[in-house]
Amino acid sequence: MSVAFLKEESAETASETQLPDRPISPHPNLVTRTGLAELERLLAEARALFEVANGLEDANERRRQTAAPLRDIRYFIERLRTAQVMPEPSGDESVAFGSTVTFERDDGRVQTYRIVGEDEADPKTGSISFVSPVAQALIGKGIGDLVTVGTQELEITAIN
């Protein structure tokens, strides 16, 4: 059918609803069990949003409303496909993926973070990605060890 008979916007406007894919990290997709469950939840949520948007009658609005969920669906499918669930740390002798580590900065601030996968990292809630400079400096170190990140010196005071 010719587009002359469809109530659609111009090709230029239609192309604006084609969102670029979310970038995929080049690092291994390490996740905790909690992180894997969160990826599954987010995929289900994106699929539900897509289904709701796909039910809209107006073709232009449907295209606009389905663009973001489609992009997210592609992203979460890929992240789930490549996810490598890591075992819980076996002890508290050294910092590892999944560890919760407390350290004191040389300015006296004490911070505690859990080292997790990139998709589940949220420093505001106490988790950092295993590829972050702080996590990279801490992994493999033990209580009492000093590490330098940028111009800051950190002393590990607890590992859980």
C-alpha cells in the first residue's frame, strides 16, 4: 500500500522514533544472582511497556511509544544472553566480585560499597561496578591494605 493512503508522518519524523541501541560494554558481563534477577525483571517490564504501546491505534503514536521499550528489550536480551553469574565470595580475606568492602579515605571519609556487575552498580545505593577504578584497585586486597586511586589513598577496614 502506498504511504499516500496511510495517516503517517513524514519519513524524517518516522526515523526519529528509531532510537540507537544502548551501548554494550566491552567488559565481561559478570553479574550477581540479584543482578541476573534484576535484568530479567527489567526485560519483563520493557516487554510489558511494549505490549501496551503496541496496542495504540494511532500508528505515529504507537511508533513513538514502542521505540524505547524495543531498544530496552534488545539491550536486556543481549545482557541476559551474555550474563555470567559469579559465585558469592568464598571468604572475607580479600576483596572479590560480590564483596562488600569498607575503606577509609585519606581525608577521613569512610565508605562502604558492594562490588557488582555494571548493570547493577549504583554508587548512591552502595554498589560499584567491578570495572570502576576503585573496585579495580580493591579487588585482591585484604584488610589493612592501602591502595591508591587517583590522588586518594584508601585503607581497607572491613570485607564482608
